[in-house]
Amino acid sequence: MAMVAFGVAKRLRLVAPAVSLAFTRSAFVAKKRNYDQPNWFGVALAFGTSAALWAFLFRQHEDDVMEYERRKAERHHKCMGCS
């Protein structure tokens, strides 16, 4: 019974053929890389993205520190005229 179910599943392509997929080449890596001409667009995109993320990180940190200082000052505010 189990062999019949396996045969039906194989015919319906429910079981992945592990051996045949292991030796296939992807279309994305079938061409050899040319290291004489770097992909400058990709390099610029990677460094630009990294720089933008770091700038955002520093700006967010400064905002968080200012908010922390504001809340800390507000917590220690003991003015009688405000109440």
C-alpha cells in the first residue's frame, strides 16, 4: 500500500526529486563572473544603502537621547506654579 501511494505521489509530483535537483545549475550562476570590470552600480548601491542606514541610525539615536533627557527633566520638575 505504501509503495502504491509513493508511486501515485511521484506521478503527481508531490515528492521532490532530490537527486536530479542537486546537480542542476542555476541560470543566475551559469555565466562566469568578469572581475576585470566590477559592477560599479552594485557597489555604489551597497555603500549608499549602508551610509543611509547609518545616517538614519545616528539621527534616531540623537532623537532618542533628546526624548530621554526631556522626560528625565520633566520627571524631576517640582514647580508649584505649574500644578
